[in-house]
Amino acid sequence: LNPIPFPIGADPRARSKDGETPLHRACRLGRLDAVSRLAAAGGVEALRQPNDWGETPLDAAGKLDGRVHKAARGKVRKMMLDRFPMERLLVLHHADCLEHNTGETHQEHPRRVECILCRLLPFSPRKPSPPGRAPPGRASNRAAPVDALPLDRGGRGGVHDVPDYEVRLSSDFPPASLGALRRAHDASYVALIESMSRRMLDGPPTSPVPLTPLVQRAHGASHIKDGAVSDTRFSAGTHAAARRAAGAVVHAVEQVLNRACHNAACIVRPPGHHAGWRGLREGTVSCGFCVFNSVMVGAMHALQAPRGLPIASPKPRPPHAPPPAASPIGLVPCLPPSLPPPAPRY
């Protein structure tokens, strides 16, 4: 290959009528030689440039004429993600999230996390133990920590398996701070959850207790839900799990806004999108499996930007492109800053 990327002066920042760069086209065609040269010229910022429809070159890899050419897509993405690992999907998980005990037959069970991580670990763990049967040495109502799962090094191949080069796994993030939780929840509710946790740590119950009735009593509700049909449970490990889950979302927000990664996913529990300001939303009779609203904790953290997190301004859209959808509740989209002013469109 010619070591000079553009010997005749071609501009790698040129745009087509659809806002695509030469790197978009090279990725679509699976031309690894051209992709390598263009990426070397433009760096990671070239990979983050969207076309008029929001697709980056990595998104467009192997997509041509309405079809996805899987072999070409895989080769392009592997080469680029090996070169720019910060563009891999950041997957956050933590063993604390397995300590939220909901009971053996409860649908929001620790094995949910185990099954997801089976598809994301470099070598897939064996099939999780069925209900009522546990790996040797472990209680039946607990899933094994991720690092302790038995590994099957025979390879994968399932239709939903994720190639190793697409993700990077991390458990290196702190629990959500009390300040972060109080942005999304009333301070009295945060204190209630802390108090319940301390009591359970001092004398752990033999089985998880229903959370919704406890929250209703604390709020002075006239109608108290029957604990036998309460869907949200609380155990000695729930508080630590819920704070760690919310901390994962906060960390994911920081990493994306600080441009340390392109996107992130939090494989955590308990879930975090139903809990209201005081645990129960007004007029509802269920916490929806949630303790803290991790999604809102992360959103409020982004809006507060307590450490001056950079929020880039959207790049100018060409006149013929459709306007972007309005952001809900005033959220500012975090779009990558543009390269130097683009050359005239060809």
C-alpha cells in the first residue's frame, strides 16, 4: 500500500449529498485498505461523524443497497474497534447487584444478570443453573458472581452472541452518592431505604420482605398493599445493590459526556425506572421492582453537570436534512464536535 493516504490531495472531510464522508463509503464497501488510511488520517473523530441520518461510519459498516453484508461488517468493525477501543460498547456490571435477593421464584432474579453476561463475556459461561438448583457451594437463591461463573471455552455461535471486540466490560465504578440520589428522590425516602438496610444488616430476615407496604406506611397511606402480592422485595443486600446500580448509570453518563466511550450499557439490578420521587409514584400501588430510579439519577446528574462535564453543541445540519427530533424535557443531545469545517460537498 502507498504509505501516503491521499497522494492526489483528496480531502477525507468531503461530504456527499447525504452527509457521508469517504470513510462512510469505505466502511459500507468493506474496503479495509481505504478504511485504514482514512481512519489514520481522521483519527477517532472521523469515526464519530454522523451522516444526515445519524449513522457513523461504524454504524454503516457493511450496509449497502438495503442489505447488511455480515462478513464485511464484521471485518471493518473489528479492525476499527481494535484500533480505537474507546468506541466499543462499555458494559458496566458489579457483583453487588447479585446480592439483591428477591426469592427463588421471583421474576426479577439475579440469574437475569447472569444470563445477559453469558452473552458478553469473552468466553461464555455455561448455562445458568435452573431454579432450585445451584452451583456447588452456593445457596439456591443466589447467582454466582460474574468472575466466579464456570467458563465454557468451546466458543459461542448463537444468533444473539456479541463478538468480543464489540464490548469492554468494567466493574470499576462507585455506588451513587447520597447527593446524586437526592436529586431524583425526596431525602426522606432515601433515608427510609438506608434505615431499612441498617435494620436488615443487623438482623437479616430469612426471606426478602415486601417493600411497597413499608413505603406506603411510611407515607401514611390509607390503603396498604397486601405483602403476599407485592412485586417489589427488599433484602439485606438490596440497598447496596440499588446504589451500585444507580452508580453504574451515573458513571455511564460521565464516560459518554467526557467522550471516554461512544456508548454504554448497564447490566445491573434492581431495575431503576419505575420508582417515583418518594418511591411510589402518585396514584400507584407498586414500586415496579425498583428501589431507586437509576435512570432519573443519571439524567439529573447529566443536567446538573457537577464537575463541568462538557455538553457539545449540535453540529449544523445541511438545509436539505430533516430536523432532529426535539429532546424530551429539555435534555441537550451530546453530539461529537465536528472536524474542521468540511470541504464542499461533491
